[in-house]
Amino acid sequence: MSDYILTITCDDRTGIVSAVSTFLSERSCFVKEAAQYGDPDTNRFFLRLVFTIQDQALSLRQIEKDFDPVGQNYRMTWNFYDTDEKPRVMLMVSRFGHCLNDLLYRWRQGFLPIEITSIVSNHRDFEEIASWHKLPYYYLPVTKENKPQQEKALFSLIETQEVDLVVLARYMQVLSDELCQKLKGRAINIHHSFLPSFKGAKPYHQAHARGVKLIGATAHFVTSDLDEGPIIDQDVERVDHSFSPDDMIAQGRDIESRVLARAVKYFAEKRILLNGTKTVVFK
């Protein structure tokens, strides 16, 4: 018996949970998991349900059709998903492969409910890795002069492969505002997050020079504001005076891999709902 997911976003008001629960109950649907949140600042309501259809004569398509009046009544943004249909994911990488290798391992072991369509890079470093995993590898070198053409080729691949999510697994090229807009809500990036923050060249060396005591990583949706998109997941670990820059780099890469993997898993399981410049993540 398949599991299905229903996600809802709408203005908060009385009766939403009752209406949705009654709708599913009347169709003999069994709710296995439920999470909800009402944001007092924005007056927005968020709901995620996992359920099964016990009446074999009833299809998900019919349930979607029947639910439309409920959605319209509460002015919902709503979606039903079949968990058997895994999101199609494109991985992008430059020359640091820790996040790429971690995602590929988790995917092959069945820890990530995704289907990887391809790997795209502006370098050739990971062609053999892609070949070993039997994945298509697309080499799209980027220069200032050819960036528009390469982004056009990239988006063509995304459309042709029917990609649901683009993961920038340490892809070190800034996407144009136009491409960011096209990929709104379906592109995730990972970067270090020091306290305080250090940008530019050799951030770990800058952090070491300042005696940083916390290092971490942030996974977020990609927007035209560099590294400012809605945050999905973060983590930090303590370091001290005994850590060299190389020690910090190693620990930072480990955190980046974990945080990015969690963000991809949350996306695949439909646990992330956008809330303006923030996210609601039902873990």
C-alpha cells in the first residue's frame, strides 16, 4: 500500500485541520503522520500529512479532483505526492568533491529517496566518478564571455531531464538572476557559515587567524541574492586553538556534507514549505 503526502499553505483560520481530516476520513484514508504550524508573524498556516488510501478503487487523481473545492474554500496552495515517485535530481560540482561523493554514497545505499539524472560541472575532475556510478556527466566550462550560452545549455538539460531539484554540491559559479528565478524553490546550495562570517578567498584561513570557536554550514534555496536564500538546514561544531586551517577545512567539509544531505532528504520527502524569506521544515 503506497504512502501519499499532502502539503498545504494558506492563511491561518479556524477549521482547516478539521476540513482536511474530515475530507480524508470520508474517503477511508488513513493518516500515518501529521505536522502543522501556524506562523503568528505572517498569519500563514502550514500542514504536511502522510496517508494511505485503503479503498483500492479510489485513485490519487480522484482524491485530488475531489479536494479542489476544499482548497478553494480556504485559498490553499496544496499538492498531493506519491512517495513512489522519487524527485529527479541534478548534481552540480566544481573541484571540491566531498558533498558530491557523500550524496552519491547515500543515494546508492538507499538513504536518499531521489533519482539522480546527471552530474554537471565546469571542470572534468569527476568524470570517472560519474562513470563509475553510471551517470551522465556534462562538462560545461564557464567563462565571462560564454556564461549566458552555458546557462542556456544548462537549463536545456534541466528541462530535457525533467529535473525537480538542482543541487549545487560545491558548484563554485554564481548563477545569473534570470536562472535563479527560473529555479526558484528547486535549487539548493551549501556553504560554510562561520561565526563571525568570512567571505572571499581562503575563509578557513581567515577564521583560523581570528581564532574562531564555531564553524558550520548552511543549506539554503538559491536566489539572486548570493547566499541569502531561505535557509533549510544548518549545523555547527566547536573548534579551538589547537585546530590548524587544514583541520578546520576537514571538519567544515564533513559538516557541509551532512547538512546538504539533510536538506536534499527534506526536499525529497516534501518536508520544506516556503514562508516568505524563511522556510518551515517538518522534520
